[in-house]
Amino acid sequence: MNSENLIQQIYDEMQEVKRQQEGIYKRLGDMDGCFNSMDKRLNEMDRRLDEIEGHTLENSDELKSINICLENEIWPSIKRVAEGHLDLSRNLKEALKTDQEKETIILRINYLEGELGRIKAKLASAGR
């Protein structure tokens, strides 16, 4: 084998290595594209999860407000009305006259306390 053939053989082998290297670079580029696509999808999922979390926090605040209203206004009002109905043995006119006025006043006070609490909450949230 002469030196010219040897040089040609080395050149051919180098060309093959170069083709393989280009194939590897192409595959790496394809993988990079896949990773970019996955990154975009993960970012979109993060955004959607953040949005869901925000809605969950809003719903939590609304539920707390509803629970407070139930505890402070509705349940006491129902209890008062129920207690008034337990005493049916009393004279109906007396019971209606005094208890009705009393229940009405208590219900109004209970309602106004709830309204005051909601106004305070709105002012507190507006002050932030």
C-alpha cells in the first residue's frame, strides 16, 4: 500500500466520522427541540396550576365568610325562632306580642352585627 492509498483511506475514514458526527448533532438538535417543547408544556401547566390555586384561595375566603355568617347570624336566629316555638303553652296573644317584638329586635341586631362585620372586612381588604 502506497502513501497515496493510505492518505485516501484516512480521508475516507475521516469523512465517515464527519457524517456520523453530523448525525449525532442532528439527533441532539431534535432532542433539544423535544426538551423545548416539554419545557413549554410544563410552563403552561405551572401557569394553569397557579390559576387553579388562586381560584381555590378565593373559594376558601368565600367559604370562610359563609361559615362566619352561618355561625354568627343564621344559626342563632334559627335557635331563637325555635326556642320561641317551644313555649306554645303560653297564651298565644302574649307570646306573640312580647316574643315577636323581642325576636324581631334580636334578629335585627343579629343582622346588623353581621353587616357590620362584612363592612369591617371590606374596609380591611380595601385598606391593604
